[in-house]
Amino acid sequence: MTEGEGSPFSALGGADFDGRLSLTPLLDAQIAWIVGGPLKLKDAAADGAGRRICVYAVADGEVERVGDGGPTVSAGPGDVLVCRGNPNAELRSSGPVRLAAAVFPERLVLGRIVRPGALKAQAANRSRSLATRLLHDLLTGLATAAGASPRPGVTLEVLTAATVMMLDDGAIAPQDAPSQGASRLAAIHEHLRLFYPDPRLTPAKTADALQISVRYLHKLMIQSGRSFREELTRLRLEACRAALSDPFRQGETIAEIAFSAGFNDLSQFNRHFRAAFGVTPSRARTDAIGLLDNASGALAVRPKAAHRPAGRPPETVQ
């Protein structure tokens, strides 16, 4: 069974496949709900937008990913399998399955992953970490919900952020008995990803929440390659860059986006953003929306300005 134009898959099932595929667009991503089997699912070839990430959340049944150039990766109920798109690879099941899938551009996660090698095909169980539970429940919820998300840009950002969290947790805390230090470091990173929008987030508050000393927190962070402050700033900047490229947030000022990510000093935000990405926030927004318009056609309607956060005067950010 071959899917129509726009599907992230080149083929679904085979002669014996009995089931259905439901697709929901999410900006430049696709969400799928697949029910049936036996399954032979092949990725569509990458287009001009570049390589893609495939995320599968298994609700029922057993699947395996073969042909990625490495060992076969298996996933069962409650598992999330993440891999790079590969038209030579295949997702298989010998029996009926129910699974949700998300396919989105690789650029949405590259640069946000802490550990090298995290994009190798891997599966994690939802009982293993909060990140995996969030990703599994989010993806299955999106796939089975009727209609598209009311805020596709925000939804896609949450989906990709949860994917990055799972990938980093998988690299930081190996499945075979992680050390106490690796487990603590994974917990620190997870806490940062969940609470980075809080402008009052500090090493002391994080250490208190995780029941470790501030000194031990700083030691683990330095060993990971970034200080607490560097990692917190990185997460906030990545969130701002994603928001600036979201056509559904064009009604928000750059100042409002900066505040929503946890920054409370606009001049400092400007300096950090330009140092990290080489352009000003306003230029990043102009370039990103221009690329999106060229790729998918100019957006016909963009939302009106959102309500400004209480107590925040209008600011001009260059």
C-alpha cells in the first residue's frame, strides 16, 4: 500500500497488510497514527528541506527497525524509538500494532543535543525517564486527537524538545546500570529543560529540588562540558530561536518571546543571541519566516498581537 503525495512514508504494509494510516500535518512535520499489521513501513526519501527525524511511540504490539547500518532496534508497548530518516531502512512488525509516528526536519533537533552520537537509532521505555514518558504520551495524544493542534508552532516545539530530552537522557544514562553521577546529571538536565522559562531558576533551587548539594551540581555540570548558567542560557536561546521562526507567534514582540523563555534583561538577551547565532533576533525572525514562506508558500493569515505579559512594558529589541 503506497501513500499519496506529502506522506513521510514511501510505502506502508505489503500484500498482507490489514489496517489504516491517519496523517495530520503540523507545520513542516507530519503526525501519523498507524493501526494494523503485519507492517513494513519505509521512509520517504529526503527532499530539499534536508534529512528528517522519525519518532515512533508504540501503544500495542512489537516493532523493529532494520537497515539503518547498525544492529536491529526493537520496541514494544510503552517504548519510544527515535532514528534518522533513511529510505533504505524499514520498520517491521510480524503482527498487528498500534503506534504513533512523528516525522520532522532534523534541523529542529541538531545543535540542541548535548551528547555526540545521540542520533543513533535507539529505543527507550517510558518507565525509564520522565522525558520518555512525556514524549510517548504527547505523541500518542497528538496522533489520536481529532483535528490539528490549535497552536501548531508551540506543539511542534514541545514535541522536538521532548525528543531532544529523550535522546540526551539516552546518551547520558545508558540502559545498563548508570552510575550515580550519570543519573544525577541526567536529572539536572531534565530539570533544566522543564523549568528553564522560570526567570528565578538558580543552581540552589535546582539542587534543592533534586536533593543534592550546590557544589555537587556545579561539579557534575562542569564535567558535562557546560556550566549550569551556560546550559540554562543555551536552552533559553534555543527556545527563543524556535519561537522567532514560528509563524503562529508572529503576533508576539521579540521582547515578549525573550521574557517567556526566562530572560529578564533585554540587552543581555541581545548580546547572548548574537554571540550564539551570529545575527540579531529581528534578523533571525526575518530570515526564518522568509525561508518558511519560500518553502510552503506565503502564509495567508497570521494571528494578531497576543496580550502582553502583565507588568511588561513594550520594548524594542534589535
